[in-house]
Amino acid sequence: MKDYLVKALAFDGQVRAYAANTTETVGEAQRRHYTWPTASAAIGRTMTAGVMMGAMMKGGDKITIKVEGGGPIGAILVDANTQGSVRGYVTNPQTHFDLNAQGKLDVRRAVGTNGTLTVVKDIGLRDHFSGQTPIVSGEIGDDFTYYFASSEQVPSSVGVGVLVNPDNSILAAGGFIIQIMPGAKEDVISRIEEQITNMTPISKLIEKGLSPEEILYYILGEENVKVLETMPVRFECTCSKERFGDAIIGLGKEEIQEMIDEDGQAEAQCHFCNETYLFTKDELEQMKEEASSVN
């Protein structure tokens, strides 16, 4: 199954819902960053939440998420847009621990619980919307649930999960976000809460082959769900050699000359996708000329 997400309404508009399969997308992040299982689960859960939150926005808007829980994994940074593109990285990708008492990857231990979840929304205006809440569990899903309730005042349930194969590749990844709209009836809220409390873990549902639509049917009841839109999901980075070149030109001719004198070339690596760009001596000389003309 190709990665994609669905947007839906349920119970005649009382509930807004999103669900996504992100197995290939998280797999691409795992391959690019060589993440070990616990780190894969942490970044995969964050990317899954991020791509669904990106889908909540409009037009050319973008969202940046930073998870800093004070744990050994370091910071997790994720970017997403409204078209289903997402990218991300973690400071210490080779982080892994034994399974926790529940037999699951110990994401809480890796992420830590002494820090913050920060969400920055770029909606095309000079000022960005920024919300920050404390890390409440380190398991990622609970932390986003708390973020929505506290920062955006939208009662929500966020479920995200990742299963990792013995060879470190990604077996299954995906998630859901269920949001209660103003005026929702108590019996609807109680029904959803009970189902989510007793449901099979989201990563297991993905592993079984359930589609994003079927995940929402499973949680909310097929007869109650109205799918509004589907959207492909993919790992996509916005970096390019041209962008890095512009950044080097911006350093000024003296610093570029230092690169030429010391190494005879320059190498730049993107944090988000691990792509490496090489600039030869001739390219640096040309960039130095451009820097001179700018100054």
C-alpha cells in the first residue's frame, strides 16, 4: 500500500478525523539517517503527526515541529506542508534501548520527559504562529494530544506508531488524529473515548493491512464517517545545491577564500535528508566573484 492520508468528518460534523499510512515515508527517513529502532520509532511517530497536522493547514502554509524532551536522542525536528510532503531528522539517530515493560520500543526513555513540544506554523505572514507545551509522556502521541488540548484548545486524540523489522527497516508506520468539534454530544464523545481506550495499537492495524479509511471506520464506525479527501504522503526535502551555494555566497568573499586556501573545495550536508553537496575549487572561485559583486 502506498503511503497516503485521509481527511474526514464523522457523526454529522461533530468530529474531525485524519488517518495516515506512513510506512514508506518513515522507511525513507530510516534509510537516509541510519536510525536504530528506538530512534526510528521516535522520528517516525513525530513525522506521522506532522504530516497530518500539515494537512490541516491551507494553501502554501508550512509547519515545523520540534520535540526536545531532554533524553539521549536529542532534538527531533520535522517539517511538513499542506501537500503531504514531510521531512525530519533526529540529533542522535543511533539511539536504541531494550524493550520497555510493555514489550514495546522505549521511546519515552529516548525522548525524555523534561522539555517541550514546539509547533511553528508559517502561514505566509511576517509573524509565525508558535505554540509550545511541556512534554507530558515522551511517547509522542500523548504529547501531541496534550498540545492540541492546551495550545489550540481542541480536544483531540493522537495515535501514532511504528514497527521496526529485525534488520532496522520499517515494517509499519501510521497514525490518526481524532478531534472533537464544539457542540459534540456527550454520547458521541464517550463512544469514541471507549473505542480508543480499548483499540488495537495503530501500528498493528497498519501491519494487518488496514487502510487509513479502514482505521477511521474501526475507531468511529463506517456508517458515521464521511471521507472528504485523500492525499499522497512522501518524504521530500526542499534542499538543493543552489540553495547551499547561495548560503555560501552569503558568507562573503573572505570566508570563501578561506575554504579555497584550506581545503580547495567545500562540502555541505543537509540535516533533513543527509544529502551531501560538493563544491569544487572552480565553483568556489566563481561564488567568490558573485560575493564580491554583491558586496
